[in-house]
Amino acid sequence: RITEHLCVDCITHFQAVQEALTSVNISYVIDPLLVRGLDYYSKTVFEVSCPGLGSQDAVAAGGRYNRLIEDLGGTPTPACGFALGVERVLMAAKDAGVPEEGSIDIFFVLLGDGAKKTAFAAITALRDRGMVCQMEADGKSLKSQMRLADRLKARHVVIIGDDELARSIAVVRNMNTRAQSEIALKDLPSADFVRM
């Protein structure tokens, strides 16, 4: 089985993936026989299923392909991709009561790996409450992330960096009024952003 032949780097990465899923209560099954049709994947491959759809319950499948761009002559570019069945996603979303239209309620500006790890559970909890949350995962600068939040017309921005982590707070900015406030990290999942 492939899971018995992983290098140290791959084991560490795979454990981090599992920890992230567990931290937000996403159930998963490790399938050492899962097959993707092409061999350019590196590290984790995955399949997302929705049991309510019956026997054809896969809605998305993909994985990491960190070397693909480089193999095609480009610069080294870590990547993760997937394909999904639009009809199946729409059926699953309808069954889950997801609204058809919306905008971004909260854009998370995250500076550093610690901030990403800390924010992941809060983002998931807020999404579970029906809020539309987005984050930029490429490690861009504060300025670049703020510009992206503005372009996406996010209502609020939550900023977490090393300084905020040290104080166990996040900075919340109302993008309409430009007012900023601080909130304890532990209170983020239950925060009332309408009042901020």
C-alpha cells in the first residue's frame, strides 16, 4: 500500500491535512487504493462525496500537483486542483439549503502559517453559521490581500498576523465604514459581524 512507503516530508504533510480536517469536524476515510487518472499528482489526492446523492455520490476529486507547472516548462509553482460535477454540486447545495446568490461576508487576511492554522477552524465555524468567508492562501502581503478583499466587495475583513496571535486577538475592519475593532480569537466563531 502506498501509505506504507511515504517519505518523511509526505508523512508530515499528510498528517497536517488530516489535522486540518479533524479540527473542523470534516469526516474522512483514508483510502490507499484511491486512483486518479493521471500521474502528475504529488502528496495527497482526494475525493469529496455527498452520501445524499445515492450511488454516484462523488462531487469533486483531485489533489496536489506541486511539480506539474515546472514539468511543463514553467517556474516551480505549488498547486492543488480538482474537477467537480456542476450538477452534483448544485443538487448537494440545494439539499443543504445553500442560498443561490450571495456575496462575501468576511475576507480573512492571514499573515503567516500560524495565522492560517488559527483561522481555519473559525472560518469553518462561520461558514457553518451561513456566512460566506474567503481567505487568500498564497502568503501575499497585507496590502495585496486588502486589495483583493476590496475587489471582491467583502463586507468585513479579519486580519490575523504574528502580532495579533501574540495578543490572542484579531482585527476586524468594516469595509463600508472603514471602522476597525479588535476581537478575541476565541470569540471569532460566534462573533456578530452585523454589529461590527
